[in-house]
Amino acid sequence: MDSLPATVASALAEAEGEATDWPAQWQALTAVSVELQSLLVTDPSPRLLALIEQIVTQLADGVTTSRRHRVELADLAHRVLGTHARACAQTSTDPVRLADWLLDLQLEHPEAPDVSLAAYGEALDDEGLAHYRRRAVELFEPLPVIGFGETGRYDRARWALLRVMEELAEYTEDVDLQLLVLSKDLSSGWHYLQVATVLRDNGRSDEALEWVERGLRAVGGRGASLRLIDLAVEEHLRRGAPQRAVAVCREAFLARPSLDVYLKLRALVVHTDEWPPLRAELVHHLVQDASRLAVEVYRRIVEVELARRGIEEQELVVEWLQQLRGLQPDAFADYLEHIKSRHVADRELLDELSRRGF
């Protein structure tokens, strides 16, 4: 039994040589794994546990330094770690010491092996798991947040800690841990949406809406903005606050005009007395903005309202066309022909356009 670490060390050294006989070295390494499993049956002792930990560490070192056989060594390290988990279940071990060893193994060897806390649940017990959590959080919390628009630099240490925390959050089903992990990367609006969704799904509505607001401020109407708005609208409606849903959409439209946001607002209030003045405000904003984006959104709104208009709104749509002619005189003729071709069967509209000089 005492010779097994030397066998592993020799095989790992030989495996990286220029004239290596890799099949022979691999056979020697796998024989060690089989021998450890046999010893677990015949001698499940603290001494064996220490031996397995030594060999797991050797193999993990091999994964880090190997140029040729990292995949095979990672798989073997994972198998031997499985033997270690079974040995812990059969052998009395200090849960705090075990927690430290598992954590250090992962932090010092980000590449492999992956630790499954579920396999160590009984051996760690509450004391060991609490120690593991405390140490992991203390190490993770000081990591800098990747801000919006930044490119995250994931060095080996950060990757290792991230993997530790993700596994810990999943195993414990601890929402706060999951949020801690997610909130370290806010490089895009989708990350804000992830945090808000987890909060919403766990009944923390106020916090979810706060994260939506933060996300909308960060993205400036781009990227995940529509999904963020959707989440906010759904949540405000669920809470019986339709006015807040309208306010979110209105603020988003005024910050960056969008047909999608206009349609959300339309769906929310089109059958109320609020819609005519709100629509007038939105259209006026587009006219005042007069940017390429604003004009494009204005054109698309005209098409939407032409398709859905009632007889009483025909005059309003024609007035909008007059405003568009002033905003985009060079391109208006082509746009008007497009409108006429799409509504060629609408004699009433075509006559009104003709009467107005279009």
C-alpha cells in the first residue's frame, strides 16, 4: 500500500518523457485506482483515506502539468476521488478537515477533478458544510464585479472559485449563494435579467424589480432591455399595479424609442381613456427627437395604426403622415408609395390622402 504514491509519481514522470510508453504508464496508473478500491473493501481505515487523498492530489497535479494526457488523467482523478468519497462514508473523519481538503483541492487544481458535494454529504455533516461555505464565501466575496460592457478576465483562481460556488449553491439550494455568484458578472443585460429572474422565481418581487431597473439603466434600451421590460410588466400586473407597468414601458420608450415597447404600451392601455394622450406624448417625443431611430420608429407606428385604425382615427394617421413628410422629405415619396401599395383596396384612405395632397 505504501508503494502506491511512488508508482503514481513514476508513471506521471515517465508519461511526459520523449520516448514514453504511454499504454504501460496508463496501465500502471489504472492499476493503482483498482488497488485503492480493493483496499477500501479490506481495510477502510483513516490511513487508507490519507493515502487516497495523496494520490488524488498527485493525479490532479498531473492534470495541471501534463501536455499530452490531461483528459485521461482528469478522468482517472475523478474516479479516484469517487473512491475517496466512499472511503469517507465508511471511515470516521474530521468534517472540518475534510471540508478544508476538498476546498483546497479545487482551488489549487482548477482543471480537475470536479467535486460533487452530494457524494460527501454524510461525511461533511452540518459542521463541515458550514465551514466549507464560510471559507468559500470569504474567498469569493472580494472578487471584483465585472461591470456592464466589460470583458471578464477569468484567471485560474477566479474560475476555480466560481466552480466551487456554483456547486455549493446548487447542492445547498441556497438562493443567496446563487445570487452572489450571478451578481459578480454584470457584463451584459442578460446577466441582470438572470438575477432578476431568480429573485422573481423565489418570491422576492421587490428585489427583482430593483434589478430590472438597474438592468434597464445599464443597457440603455439595447440588448436584453425588452426581456427586462417583459419581466417588470408581468410582475407589476401580477401585483395588481398596472400603472407601474405602464410607467416602466413609457420610461423605456422615452429613453430609447422602440416599436416593441410602443406595442406593449398599446396592449396595456389601448382600451382605456389613457391611450390617446399617451400615444400623443409618444409621437410628439419622436417628432422632437427627429433622429434616424426616432423617424424609423415613427414610420413603423404609422403602419401599425393604419392596419388597426378605426374610422375616427383616419384623420389622425393622415396628420402623422404630414409630420413624417416634414421629418424625412427626401425619403417620404418612396414611403408614401409603400403605404399606398399596402392599402390599395382602402379607397377611403386613398381618397383622404389625395384630398390632403399626398
